[in-house]
Amino acid sequence: MQRNVGIWIHRLFSMKIVRYGIIGGISTLIHIGVASLFIYAIKDNLMTANIAGFLIAYLFSYTMQSLHVFGHAISLSKAWKYFVVQFVSLIASVYISEFLGSYNNYVKTLFVVVLMPLVTYTVHSLWTFKNEEKS
């Protein structure tokens, strides 16, 4: 039984999309944690808190996704492409939420949380990390 669970976990983590999602989830928690620290401990404004949270989460996410999902070395050109995709994703999320207008805020959030990682994973696979992809 325990061996089967280990095999199942190994198979699950061998899938790039699963690793992408886990790293994205951790990155989201980092963003929330840093922003919360700024808001409550430093008493800074919400915009500064979210910019700091985004930037620190971005550094973590880009590094981990590059090395552990896409198998690429860290580079400034890929970091820039990664940033562009993540930023455009943020803007798209806002517009999607607005487009869904009268739906419940939780439904809109759930829609964005499910859709955007799939979109960004695809764009990163086809553009950001297109060259030299190993796996």
C-alpha cells in the first residue's frame, strides 16, 4: 500500500503541469504572506504591499519554474518573457472578472484561478521556454 502511494506520488510529480501548479500555489502564498507583512507590520499601503508581494513571488516562481518545471537555466531574456506573460495574465484576469459582470465574485475568482494557470502554462511552454526544452 505505502509503495503504491509512493509510485502514485512519483508519477504525479513527473507531470510538468502538476509541478507548475504546485509552484504557482506556493508563489501565491508567498505573495499573500509578503503583502500581509507589508500591510500589518510595516503599515504600508495596499499597492506597495502587492507590488512587493508580486515581485518576491515572481522571483521565486520564475526560478523554480525555470529549473524544476521547464528544465532551463536562469536567463534575463527568459525572465523578461516570464514577467510579460505573468503581467498580461494579471491584466487578463481583471478583464475576465469584469466581463463576467453579474456572476458571484467567488465564481469569477474560481474561473480565473482555474483558467489562467492553464493559459500561462501553455504560453510559457510555447514561448517563454520554447527553445532548448529538455522534457
